Amino acid sequence: MKRAGILNRHLAGALAELGHGDGVLVCDAGMPIPDGPRVVDLAFRAGVPAFAEVLDGLLAELVVEGATAARELREANPEASALLEGHFPGLDLVSHERLKELSAGARLVVRTGEARPYANVLLRCGVFF
């Protein structure tokens, strides 16, 4: 058994398969999940696990070269907005409808138990070298 890092075997395996440019949607419990991408559903109950906890865990494991979120986030969920803008100074903001369209091209969807609006981000994987 792993000692540290991500212990969920489905998530650890999915992350190991990602390559440069692949998309990872980290989403709240209310985000529509597109058909196609691999889905790792971590939601246990409302708020568990929190979006911030899942994002921090993923960022410890991934190289991210860009991120996209819904512009509605700033007004509807200032806490999540501050979190994302703190992690990604060049955060790309698009309409929520556009984010849903872009999510269809993700390779992996990680669903959190977050129950606050617009706690969703599409990460673009980078390379470690």
C-alpha cells in the first residue's frame, strides 16, 4: 500500500495515464459529467471531499500548464475564485456553458463532494521536464 500521495487506486491509476495537454476536470457535485472521459467520483456526501482538498491533492501529483474556470465563479463563489486565482495567476475565464463544452474534451473527470456553485476547473497537463 502507498504511504503517501493519492491513495484512491482509481485516481492514482488515471493520473499515471495522463500526458502532455490532457485535460482534467475537477468538479463539484452538481457539474454535468460529460460522456466519454474517465470518471473518478470521490463524492461521499455534500461537501466531502471539499473542492480545495481535492485540488491541492491533485496539484501535488500533476504538472499543470494552464487552467480554465467559469467567469461566474468570481461573483457566485468568491472563496473558490480566490483559491483558483491563487494557484493559477493566468486562469482563463469562460462562460459556464463554454466550460461545460470544453469539459467534453477532458480525459479525466474528478468529481468532488463540493456543494457550492461553480467549484469547477479544467486543468491542462504539462510535462515535468
